[in-house]
Amino acid sequence: MKHDDDEPRCFWANPENPLYVAYHDKEWGVPVHDDRLLFEMLVLEGFQAGLSWECVLNKRAAFRRAFDDFDMVKVASYTEERQKRLQADAGIIRNRLKIQAASINAKVFLSIQAEYGSFDNYLWRFTDGKVVREHGKTRSPLSDAVSKDLRERGMKFVGTTIVYAYLQAVGVIFSHEENCFLNR
């Protein structure tokens, strides 16, 4: 698809959605080391399951508001009543199981932080702190290993395909296509 600035981008960067183009150009594939953002992206990737990333991205501001700017301590303490209120929030994806998973995953995220000093330390140890370059995949031995470990720790909505997309989003895996201007 043609973009206004004539820069070639990955095929999925919808030129009709400036939010999506900005996400592609400035966030996707950029290595993330901030635990709050790592948690945000993990939750959002879980909500993306069965939907398009564009749909989730378009609701990101509402998700930030609804989920206390992804403060994992607050999300970990969400009561059943709070989760029910989130199910009534028309600004977000109102899937009961995904909302419950966000709270469960926040608790596990905090336990990983306690064990490794940060979620960043935990995540990047899988690649010895190095970015993996590959594209055209939806899973890999890396996403299989991370997914398996997260599931064994009790996280939900962290299957290997979701984890692969997460690793791409937070820059552990660099997947910009060969013709994309960011892959120069």
C-alpha cells in the first residue's frame, strides 16, 4: 500500500490509520526495557488474541485509562467487582476471561520481578540480551520457550503465537520486512 511519505513499510502498516503507521514507525520492533511498558504490551497482546492488533491499538488509550495506566500492582489487586466494571467499559475489549487474565498475569509479572530484579532481566535472558532478527514467522523455539515458562508460572493468554507477537512488539525479535525502510 502507498503511504503519503512514499516510505516502504511492512505490509500490515495500514496507511489509512495514522495511529497504526506511527506504531509501526516508532514502537514496533524497538527494544523495550521498561517494565511498565513490557507489562502493558503483554496485557494488550493477550487482548489481541482472536482479533486484529489494529483493533487493540485503536483502543489503547481507553485500555490505559481502564487499567490504571498498566500499573501492575493495581491490576494485580483487581477484585471481582472491579473486573465486572471493566466488562461494562465500552472503550475496551470486554472479554471476561481476558480481563481476569490481566489480573492473574499482573501477579505473576510481580513475582517474576521479585525473582529476577525486573521483568526486563527475565525476558531478555532468553536471548542473552541480544535482538533476534527473523520475519515471516508466527512462532519459534524462542516463543515456545518463553510461552512454556510463563504458562508454568500461571500466566494466561500467553500461547506461543501471542508470545511471538509480543516479542516482536517489544523488540526482542526484529521482524521488519526486507523492503521496509526500518530494515536498512
